[in-house]
Amino acid sequence: NQLSLLKSQSWFQFWRILRNCWSHEMKFNFNPDEKSRLPVEWSGVVIDISMNGKPLTHGDCSYEKIRELIEAAQEFVKYELA
């Protein structure tokens, strides 16, 4: 019963869209729900509709930003979820 708490995190939609990109050959293929939520931004990185059909590149989201995102999610799970 903690899904609403998870969804309220600033990184949640950003994480969801990146996860879908990773699952689809590293290309953005936004579904209708994702399109309705764009653009999404986290820590200065923006994902917008212009990226649809394009591959994720280091210029779009660096390894450092991905590491920060993973750490933010880990901290949330570790300290905020029951």
C-alpha cells in the first residue's frame, strides 16, 4: 500500500521512462500515458517528446546522473518505505 508514496517522488516518472527505454533496446518509445506526462525532469535532465524513437545517449543522461538516480531511489526505499 505504498505505491502512492512512491509515485509522489520527484524521480518516479523519470525512472519509469528510463526503465522502459532500457527494456526496449535503449530507445525511447513513449506510450500514450508517458506522452501525456512529458516533459519529465530530474536533476537537470529533461526527457521530452522530441526524444521519441531515438536512442538514449550519454549526452541525454550521463552515467553520473544515472548513478545519482539509483542512489536517490535506494535512499528512498531504505529510509522512507516501511
